[in-house]
Amino acid sequence: MEQIHSSENQSENILYPEIAKELSLLREKDQYIRTEGALDDSVDKENTLKLKEIIEKIGWPGISKVGKLGASSAWLLAQHADLDVEFQEKCLKLMEKNRDDVDNRNIAYLTDRVRVNKGMNQLYGTQFRGSGSDHEPCEIEDPDNLEERRRSAGLETFEEYKMKMKESNKKFEERKGGNDSPGAK
């Protein structure tokens, strides 16, 4: 898998290939604990610390700095930094400031994650909670304009996304024998 990441980044003209590789490895660790049902706060804490160090060194790791995979990995680490909502909010502000160098869909996901973590309603309908038949979207602000917000962020329709989330949750439940849901991406 690492070889694929390396060849992908080699085809991109990026400023920090070593940081891109590090972000990719952190992403793999993040996804392993989630897909294998081995959730471990220490991994999220370690990944958050590493991302903080990277941001201190190079600013927000956008596409021009670390490639598409590296930028996506940085976003995913911020998305899963739920134990440090203040840091998540800082990452969101950095992504918004560098909007031309990030995937706007990721801004929508992180916006919702931060809002839900702060006890607010989400804007884009990306965050779900519960498991099994109780796996439902968190509260949505101004649901009448949800589809327009999703469209402007480059997201699929809410119904399409809801179906994906239900299928993902179903597969997770089957694999884990009914344990907690994987949460939102």
C-alpha cells in the first residue's frame, strides 16, 4: 500500500514529500483502528499531536504542499481529533483560509464535525450517531436548504449519502457482531 502512495505522490509536484508520506502512514493507522473495531484514544491523541507538529512546521498541509492523498489524510486526522475540538476548529479555519488548496467537501465534513462536537446542529448532514437501526443523522440546521448547501460543497444528495451511511453501518455491524457504529467519515 505504501508503494501506491509513493507513486501517487511522485506524479504530483509537491513541496513536502516526506510529510506526505508521514500523513499517509498516520491515516493508515487511523483507518486500521476504525475498520478493525480497535478504537483507541491513544492513536487519535498521537495522530493529533503529529498533525499539530506538521501544521506548526508547514502550515495547513494542502494539496500543493503534500499532494491530494496527503491533504486528504491531514483532513481525516483533523476530523478524528474529537478529543481536541479547539484544534479541530483551528484546522477548519486553516482549511477555509486555504480553500483553493483543499477539497471543499472536506471543509463541509469538518464544519459539521466541529459543530456537532460543540453541541450545535450540523449544516451539511455529514455526521451520524448511534448504531444498528438507531444509526441516524445528527440534528441539521435549516433542513429546507440542506440540498443547496450540499450541492455548493460538492457533496452528493442527502438521500444518496444517507443510503451510503446505512450500508456502511450495516457492513460494520455485521463485521463487528453489533458493536458501536464507526461514526461519520
